[in-house]
Amino acid sequence: MKRIISAILFSCLTLSLMAQNGIKVNYKGTKPTITDFVWAAFPSLNHEDEDESGDRPWRALENAMKRNSKGLPQEKGEKLTIDSKNGYIVYERTGDEDIDYIFRLEVCYWNESDGKHKLIAFNNLASYTEGRPCITEVSGFHFYRYDNATKRMKYCDPPRFEIDYNGTYELPRIGKDIIYTKWNDDGTTKRKVLKWNGKGFNYCLWKP
């Protein structure tokens, strides 16, 4: 119990410091890439105890990116795609013949219409077991806003929409819109588009 309370307090402290000061994004060249944003965010995403580092979702992506940076192959069942041109990263881990699951992490960013900020999304609501959403205590959907002038990004609320933790989300590799899928108890689904408007997202109509 003490360990859980300590983790919660540390999490609150981390988010408080992030809100006040933001996270410095280091990069080479004229502007940051998607990998620069991800490397900068890892300390805040992975603030849980080091003893559990091997099983935590964003630690898995961090380890995969470390292997990639060293030119090493990924672990069996793992795949990492870094699309710097489109500002998109996806990490996938699939089960073996006895376990039907897809563990999926996505990151992407949008240039805001003011030309001064970028919005970065870290999505951990895209995993499936036996063809159904797999939502756990470590599932989440996080947003950061980057300021081009200060070169810092700060944690922010979902821009103009509420996250449904009973649904799944797909970030765009091509295009700008997020796809939200609502899962019904009878196994059917409905899909809705969250349309990017340059600052946030507007809901579009349900799709089949």
C-alpha cells in the first residue's frame, strides 16, 4: 500500500512540475522530429518504479527505440515503425500461437494553425486481445503542446474532446484525423472521426 501511495504522489508531483516548467526538447537541425518529442517525453511517461520497468508500456517503446538507434533487431514478435516524414511512430507486439493479442503504442504530432505550436499525442488505447479492446490500469491517451519559441512541451488536456476509456483510438500516419471506435457489448462497433481543425478536434458523424 505504501508503495502505491508513493507512486501516486510521485505521479502528481511529476505532472505538477511538467505543468509549471514544461519539458525541454533537445534536437539537431532547424526543427524537432517525432523522435525528439518521444525521447523528451519518456522520463514523464515512465515515472513508475524502476523495478517494474520491463513491463510498462512506454518503457517497451523506449527499449525498442534504443535497439533501433544501435542498429539492433527487435525482440521476437515486436515491430517498430518510425516515419519521420509524416511525424508518426508505432510500436507493435503480437502474441504467439497460444495468445491472440496485439499490443500497440502510437505517437504523432500536428502543426497548429498559429504556426507557433505543435500538438503531440501518445496513444496507448489501441491494444487488442481476442479481437476485443484490451484496457488495463496502464492504458492511457496523453497530449503535450510544444512551443516553438521556448522549445518546451507541456502536458495538456485532450484538445476539445473527452477520452472514452471503453473505446479505442487510431492516430493518423497519413492525414490529420483521429479515428475513434466505440465497442458495444454485443460485439458490434461504430467509428467516428475526430476532425483536426488546426487547434483541436471536432467530432464528425458515426461511420459504419
